[in-house]
Amino acid sequence: MTDEFTLIIDGREVIARRGMTVMQAADSAGIRIPRLCYHPQLEPFAGCRLCVVEVEGMKTLAASCALPAAPGIIVRTDGERVTAARRLAVELLLSDHPADCLTCEKCGRCELQQYAYELGVREQPFVGERHYDALDDTNPCFLREYAKCILCGRCVSMCHDIVGAGAIDFAHRGFTCRVASPFGRPLQETTCVFCGQCVQACPTGALVERSRAGKGREWEFSTVRTICGYCGVGCGLTFYLNHGEIIKVEGDENNPVNRGRTCVKGRFGWDFLTRPDRLTSPLVRKDGELAPATWDEALQVVVSNLSRIGSEHGPDSLAFLASAKCTNEENYLMQRLTRQVFATNNIDHCARLCHASTVAGLALAFGSGAMTNPIADLRRAPCILVIGSNTSEGHPVIAYEIKQAARDGATLIVADPRRIDLCDYAAHWLRQRPGSDVALVNALMNVILSEGLADEAFIAARTEGFDDFRSSVTECTPEWAEPITGVPAEDIRSAARAFAGADATLRSSEATPLRSTRRAAIVYAMGITQSSHGTDNVLALANLAMLTGNLGKPNAGVNPLRGQNNVQGACDMGALPNVLPGYQRVDDDALRRKFEQAWGNELPSQPGLTVVEMMNAVESGQIRGMYIMGENPALSDPDICHVRKALEEIEFLVVQDIFLSETAAYADVVLPGAAFAEKGGTFTNTERRVQLVRRVLSPPGEAREDWRILLDMARTAGQDFGLDSESAVFDEMAALTPSYAGMSPARLDQAPLHWPCPSPDHAGTPILHTERFTRGKGLFHVVSYRPPAEEPDAEYPLILTTGRILYHFHTGTVSRRSASLDSLAPEGYVEINPATAAALAVADGERVRVSSRRGQIEIRCRVTERVGREVVFIPFHFAESAANVLTNAALDPQAKIPEFKVCAVRVEKAQG
């Protein structure tokens, strides 16, 4: 039985599918029906009555947005009766609507105005009581003008059904009905997350971006579609410009990643692009001060000093940091410059500080260290385990998908030491002690094995190493895990059964459950990876996915959420000390020779140093020169007092960035680069989707795109790479990188692609490991619980964990230079449990001193039950209260990632 059928719309045969409405069927055929309250991502509201149609055999007009399409029905979308009804609806709306269309803040975009013109409504025929609400300009992101609201409900539905914030709703009834926040309070005092979905959905001028207000008619604007420069979700954005000025930013509704949705940073956090403190010319240190210089002078100083140091002390006395904020093309050039021109493998980037353990762990288990499934799969996953990811603040658009899945009936399991936003949607919240993740996951798997819930067919057909693994978790009962993790044994059992599908199966007997076909997805982030046993944490999750057969299929998988916009791409491009582009090892002679032949130089064969190792090597005198592109280790690395000391002592330091960051302040030469909206190229998002980046603005002053700077650097050093554009760089990279071999800028201009995409006729690979793992069979690993490198004691009795907050990003270099973002979160804080605060005699809002074995900071405290009694939390974005003064630089032995998420601290009331 087919799901397709035909109906007649305006005399045309239209093919529809079961479940479609008449409006959806008309849209699919290019027949436009007027609508005001309807939005394709929302449930039909059927309130505006503008979409009414005439259906043969029905006495009354029907709202097409809510009318199911049916085989053979005959629909007419125009005609005198329909037009009269629509005109009446518009006239009624205009009877209580300001008649200021020529000066309206959203002139040219107002759908009500458009339909008034189309229907010939030129005046307001109805006169009665009117609303005269004042403009609400109390929040830093957008303006609210209640008088222009037509109560279509789009904003309310977006807030509740898509974002899950629930910050606004209909208040009152009848003529006094309005969209309002609870008790009419400012949005800053509600659950509003300032994502702006309400603004983008508004069909009139009731909601307008602050940057948009008074900036002209919308039909005069030009638009550029590009990719967001913040987190690894890879949202598509549409920039609106008027005479070269950015007017506003919206989510790109045609982008498959976000489908028009954004977070507050993507929509409102772009104003840093035009800040007056942008770097606009090269700076060279003279007589102890950074002074403007020409590009030729700056490039010559860099090359001569790095060449001299390499000649005097050997190539491995130099170190380079690439950037997860830069494009694939730029990271490719940075690693080529490092290896070909300066003859060292000492290159790394911030993946070392966030997902190095993902790359190491998943490569060991599956042969590929990347997210296995697309983001869209989460929307349809029957069960989702979120562990070590505050998704709502770190990756908000992915959180929208998880919340929708939970509202639609998915079982959500959250494992997190803090009560994060997703806990409100979770069927199971496992509040594990920081650093106890392996014990928790092993206990989950002990339950799955002991209760016969493992997918034995998958294990037998597609994995190896199972017997040793099974033996290793035999003693890891929930009772064993409870004192380690702090999670009650019964809660572990319930969560394990939910993940394995036992709560969705029938039982053949009371003791033996039948294995369900239910699927489950694992989502994790830096709460798992930033650990001295981060690789073990990742391997444990890989074991859990293989044990339950949740790999190689839709709506399942192991899904690490990448932190920065192109951290996946920077890894893919070989900005790592042990691999060339495409994860081709530097110590593999055959693979290395391929690059030597392409580049015409002999390349170093020994793996280089990682980020933390580089800083240690500066202290020992091994590293004497460093080139940092778009990274800020003076704030992002652990134990930053040690890092800053190294930056002070290094013989020669080059920093390439868009602002004079905390790191750039130590530099001998500062090179002004370009921001994400000032260049072309590609980014690769967290789901391995390669997307085209388009230039919105030109770099300010003499600033240059980073790829141009790197090519100029190579030419100054006497090696011309023979490349002159982003597309030429991409083509060379793709020719040497098997997983990108089938891609080209021209092809990506049509649609983004997931790697691996090995040939031009390949459609890309949204789901990995569908038939076989990259390494052949998935490998179970024996993973034993080890405590964190540093645990609380009498001197330092509390556990510090760190993380992001919604309104800022990474070291705050760009987000804290956005006026709207910084006004929403102007300073750092430490979260303290009420019982702990009482014992310390500390009140909410007081300043406290937080100390560890590495340093101390003063910071304002926030007393909250989001953290347990033994845990405190500090966001790491704020230089004046830098959490990384306190954090531990202890390294995972395999991935060399530091332990940001657990260290011992003491909290005291600040003096004075």
C-alpha cells in the first residue's frame, strides 16, 4: 500500500503523502496559500483564518493548515468567497494595529502588510477600542512592541515546542489577551535563552532585532549565507547587509543542520566583527612595546627569527598551534608550513584540550575517531544517554533536538554532577561524582549483561574482544559503583534497563526479557573527555554502544559533540603532532612519502609535542620559538600561571589573531587575521559535515585572511606553495586526503557532504560503520576504574569542575566583545551548594577566594542546588576570574589531554 495519493487543488492534480495537510500539499506543488499563524516547523494553530480554502462538499471554509489532505478531494484556494473571508480577517487585525507601515521597524518584511496589499485593504473599516502599548526595550537583543502583535502564536510555539524554554505564553483573555512573560517580568528574569527564534518567526513588527531597528526597507538589503563561527554544531546563518553594514542575522532555514534555528551567540553575538579594538595592522615589538609595522617587515621578522632558532637549536626547538576557529584550508596550510618549511611535527591545536581522547578512544574501538551519526538522528532516537555534556549551554541547537525527542516520548537519561537544563526532561538523572564515569558506565554494562539485555547477535557478528571485556565488568555491580559514583544502585539498574530497551520489551518469561529492537544514542562532550583517564571514558562508552548493538544504524550511535566551529576539521587536516591530513600517520613511511612527493620536500617522521608538552618544553629550554594562530593558551590551558610564565620566557613568539588576546600580549610579532565572516573556505562540523563558508565582510584595515598570511609566510621563507585561492588549497588537500577525495568547492556550493566521501559520485556518509567498522570489527576494551589525578583532602576539601555557559564561548575573546552577550553575562561566578555555603558562612552574591595547589582567584559566589555538597563549578570564560588558574595539568597517558574537569579546591570568604 503506497503512502502517496492525489487530490485536486485549483484544478491541478497534486501528489500528497499520508499525514500531509492541504497547505503542505499545496506548498509541495508551488501553490501558495496565505498564512500568518502557520509555520512549517510548528503544529498548526489555525487561528488567523487567512489560510481558509473551499473544499467541494464542505459547507464551511476550512483552515488549510490543519485540514488533512485526502485522496480525491477538490480544493479551491481562491475565489470570491475565500477572498472575502481573508479580507475580513485582515481588516479585523488592522482594526487594532498601528497604521505606521511606512515607518514600521520591520518595513518590507511584514506579512500582514503584504496580505493587506494583496487583498486590496487600504483602510481600517472597523473602529473600536485599541491597544496603545509602549515599546519594551528592556533586553539587549531585541525590541518588543505589543501594539503590533496579532496573537498568531508563532513566538509562543517556537519558545515552547522548538527551543523548550517556555519563557512566554498567552496571558489574560479576550481583548486583554497578550503574549507575556510570567507575571510580566523582564525576559532576563525568566527562562528565556535569547535565541531569537521568536523574532525570526514573528510575521509583523512586534519583535525586531535591536541592530535592525530603523535601518531601512528590507527589500533593499543584500544577503549572504554562511556558517556560524561559534560551536561545532555548524549552524547555517543568513547575514543581512545594507551598503556593507550588517543589519541582522537569522538562522538559514535551508541549512540541513539547524533548519533556521540558532542560539543567542549565533544570532546576536556577531557585533565583535566591527569592534574598534580589532587588530588592523601587523605589530612588531620594539624597545619592549608592540608597534605598527608593514606586512613585509613583520613577515621578514617572523621568518628570520624562526629560521635562526631552527638552525641553531634544531627544527624541534620550534612549535606551532593551529586553530579550530580557522577554516580547513587554513589549518591544512598551517600544518604544511610547519612540516615542509620548518621541518617539525610540533603542531597541535585546541582539540588536545577538548576531544583528543575522543580521537584516540574511538579510533581504538572503531578505527575512526568521530561522531557516528548525524545530528538529525537524535530527533528520532527512542532513547538518548547524555553524559558529560551540558548540551543546552554548550550546543544549544542540538539540545533543541534532544528536548523535542523527549517531549515526543523518547527516554532521556542524563548523567551529570550538576543539575543541568536537560535534567528537567530526563526520565533518569544519574548524579555521578566528577571523575567516576568509568565506574558508572561499567555498572550500567554489568546490569545489561546480568539481565540478558545485550545484543548478542551484533556482538557475535561485528565485534571482538568480548570475553575479556565481559569478565572485566563481572564485579562492577551497581552496589560496587554506588560508593564510588554517589549514584544509588537502583537508579543505575533502572537507567541500564532503559538504555538497553528492557522497558520497551515483552518478556517470554518472568526472568528472561526478549531483546528489543529499540535504539539508543549516546551523546557526550568535555565532561567525559577532559580527564586524566578521558580515553578510558570514551572506550567505556564505545563498549556500551557495541554491547547493545547501537552502531551502524539510524537514531543510535556514539556522538561526541565538538566544541569549536572547526575542531573536527582541524583534526581532519592534520593539525596534530602524530598525523598528516586524513589521520595518515607521520611515522608511516608509505603515507609520508605521498605528501613528500606532492610537496617536493622531505618531511619529519617522528611525532611531535602536544599543547601542554610544548609549554613544559619551553620551561625546559627545548622549545624556543612558537607560532600561535587563533589560540589563546594564556587563558585556555590548565594551570595558566605556568603557561604565562612559559610565554614570558620563550625566546620568540608569534601570534596571529583578530584581537590582542591575553596570549598576544606576550608576542614579539602580532599578525592581524580575519574572522569567520571575513573569509571563504570550509568548516567541518561535529557530525563530519563539510560546509562552504562565504565571505560577508572584508577584513578591517590591513588585516588579511589567515590562508593568505600563511602563503605569504611560506613565500617569505623561500617556498612558494603554488596556491592562490581557498578553492586551490581545498583541491590539493582533497587529493591527499581519502575521506575528502570526492568533494570540491563547486560540489559543496550545491549541498554539504559528510565524510568519508571518497569519490565525486559518492553521496557522503551520514552514518558510519553501517556494514563494517573502519578497523574491520569493533574492539571491546577492558577499562578499569581509576580515581582522578587529584582528589579532595583536608586542605582542599571540594571538587572543582569547569564548563561553558550559554552566553559566552571559550576564552571570551569574541563573545565578551559582543555588547549583547556581555550584558547578559558580565562576570564569572562559582556555584556552591547551599549546605556548603552555610558551612562556609558565605551568602549568595558575596565574593569568595577559591584556591587550589596551583593558584587562587577571587570570584562572586552563586548559591544554588545545581551542584552537590562536595562540588563547585566555575565557567572558564572570564580572564579576571580565570578558572584555569586552578585546574590540573595532569595528562591522560594516551590522548595527552589535561584534567580540566576535576581538581581539589578550597573556598573561603574573600578578605576586605
